[in-house]
Amino acid sequence: MIVDAEVIFPLLGYLLLVAGLSIYAMRKRREGNFLNEYFLGSRSMGGFVLAMTLTATYISASSFIGGPGAAYKYGLGWVLLAMVQVPAVWLSLGVLGKKFAILARRYNAVTLNDMLYARYGSTLLVWLASLSLLIAFIGAMTVQFIGGARLLETAAGIPYNTGLLIFGLTIALYTAFGGFRASVLNDAMQGLVMLLGTFLLLFAVIHAAGGMHAAINKLQAIDPRLVSPQGVDNMINPTFLASFSVLVCFGVIGLPHTAVRCISYKDSKAVHQGIIIGTIVVAVLMFGMHLAGALGRAIIPDLKIPDQVIPTLMMKVLPPFAAGLFLAAPMAAIMSTINAQLLQSSATIVKDLYLRLRPQQMENEARLKQMSGTITLVLGLLLLLAAWNPPDMIIWLNLLAFGGLEAVFLWPLVLGLYWEKANAAGALSGMSCGAVIYTLLASFGIQPLGFHPIVPALLLSLIAFFIGNLFGRPVNPAATH
């Protein structure tokens, strides 16, 4: 395997830019309350940065590696399927948005679990939520590490384990030292890099295939089902479409790393701008990358590992220097998701677990600063070990972790915001039921009536929430804080 210097050079430039932004964020971090600054950037995001960080956090290795890989395998039907994700930013900011941020400021909440404790007043609920979050994030972040290393392996000729070390250490270091501000500044830059890279690759793929008409004809010649809405093996049926819509669109409201973005913006204007810009960016990225993956079958018809379609296309249809520039786009998507989840995991351990056991340490900023950076770094290194031996298709592992988080957090969040009578017994019942049902169905591959486990898990956890709520006592949120 030969390392291509022309591909590596622009990528190194990109990584240096990431490092520069992190150093800037680290200098800014010295101002203000440490926890508020390190984990929320002092709630100072404007509309453009909010849109980009929410988009970059949501769009991950699955959107640049796994999703296009699935489109390569199942055809143009998967491109249509991917577009159900377009309203995700609008839903997150629209449903949580202003009310979530107002309450977070009132309770001085730094994490999602702070919000849950302030609303429900249950320490048991916070422990259950924290453990669920950490378990699911370990799976989700492992997927991102695999995606980044696989990308460097296929596109730049860097051996998988070497690429994993370069990629993993870069993220672990800049997230540990730069905190939330480094994360969102890098997200804003990474969002722009993703947009540019998507346009660049899609046009190059269409050109290499001889135009759209020729590309569609080639797909039809390979397998007519590649151009049908149902896809190969009739994969995309109504129940799968409904399941996918719940999993990657509606359920996104319950993802902790996207929800926490909804408590860190500056003002109402930022929310309105964030919804418009974020929705447009998600639409362009989802359509562009998945279409490139589907059309890639016309150019490279015999890939054994579908996840390699984007890096392989990149090397085939772009000149080396342009390929190096584009390589930064999926790297950006992966890095932005990991840093959000890594920070959230660190915040959960420090703020939700350690400080709940030892509240007297709240004012010990030197210890909190040291702990937060160290835990973020150690978590990053542990994930490197977890990603050492990867599976062939990462999209399913990512969706598994996504679903677990949604099954636990969606109803306690939404009902806690909009239903005054919601109490801790209801929230605990809903979370426990969602976690158990989803884990059992997903582990044994059971799909009731053909639906993905997330659909019955959310439905049953909602019922459990209402039943449990009958046995709980009303909560006065102000009294719990």
C-alpha cells in the first residue's frame, strides 16, 4: 500500500487548521465559569455557527461512508430514503429550541441530565440516563473512529491501524484541550468543508460516468432494481421507510449530543437562522453524498466492501490534490460527531456522576479542569482500542447506537418540556422500558410486523411513561434545583 503525498499534503494542512482553531478556543476558555465555558462555550453561538455545529454533529461517518455505501448496494431508492433526514435540524430546534434553552438558563443546566434532574428531581433517573448515554456513545464513537481510519486507508494508502492512531489522537487532543468552543468552531469550518467536498465529488462522479443519463443506463444494465424506488432485494418497503423516518428524523430530537446544542446558542435570532441554514445544508449534503454513492456503482461495479465507495471514487474521479481536499470533508463529518459525543460523555462523567456524588467540588475549578481534559483524552484512547478490529458495514452499528439513545431520552425530554404533569415515575418507566425493549429486539434481530426495533420501543416506552406517571408524585421543577 503506497502513501500518496499529494493526497496527504492538503489533509495535513486541514489538520493543522483544526489544531489552530483549538488553540484559539483554549485561549478563549480562560474567561468565565469553567464548566459553562468548557461544555457549552458560554452559550454564545450565533445562527450560522449553530446551524453548522448541529448539522456537523448530526452528519457523521454514516452520512459520508455508511449511507453512500448503502446507496451503492441498494441503488437510487436509498437516495430517496436518505432525504427523510432533511427536517432533522428543523425538528430539533423547533421542538426543543427556545423552551429548552430558557429552562436550561433558569436551572443553569450544563448537560442534558442537568435538565432531566431539574425537571424530575430524581437522582436514580440521572444515573440511568448517564449510564445509557455512556454505553450508547461508546458504540457510536467506535463507528466514527472506524470510518475515519477506513477513509485514510482507502484514500491515502495509510494502513488502517496507523490511520486510526493519527485520526484518533488528533480528535482526542483537540477535544480534550479545546472543549466545546473548539468543537463548535471546528464544526463551523467542517460544515463548509463538507459542502465544498460534496459539490466537488458529485460533479466529478457525474462527469466520470458520462453524464446522468449514461450513469442511469449503466445502473439499469447492472441490475434494474438499482433504479427502482424499492431498491435491490426490495429493501425499501413502507415499514422500512416508516422505521427509518422515526430513527433518523423524528427520533433525533432525543439525541443528547444534538439536544445539548439547543441550550448553547445566543438568542432567538440565532435559532431562526439556525433552522433555515441547517435544513438547507442537511438537504444538500444528504442528497449529494448518497447520489454520489449510488452513481458510483456505474463507475466501480464490483466493490466487495460497500463502505469503501466514497474513498475509492475520490481516488478514481478526482486529481490527487483535489482528492486530498475532498478527503477533509468526510473527515470533518466524522471528527465533528466524535468531538460532540466525546464532550458529552466527559460532561456526563464529571458533571452528572462525579459532582452529584461530591457537590463540594463544584467550586474547585483547577480539579474540574484537570479531570475534564483527562477524562476526554482517556475516553478517546479507549475508543482507539475498541475500533482496532472493524466490521464490514458500519451503518448498522451506528443506527443501533442511535436507536438506543432515542429509546431512552426522547419521551422524558419532549414530555418533560410540554406536559406539566409528567413526573419521575413516568420518566423512569419510559426510559427503562425503551432501553430494555430496544436492546432485546435489536440483539435478537426481531422486527415486529417488519418495523425496526425503534418503532415498537418508542411506542411501548410512551405507554410505559403514561402508566408509570399514574403512580408518581407531581414535581415542582423549581424546588428540585
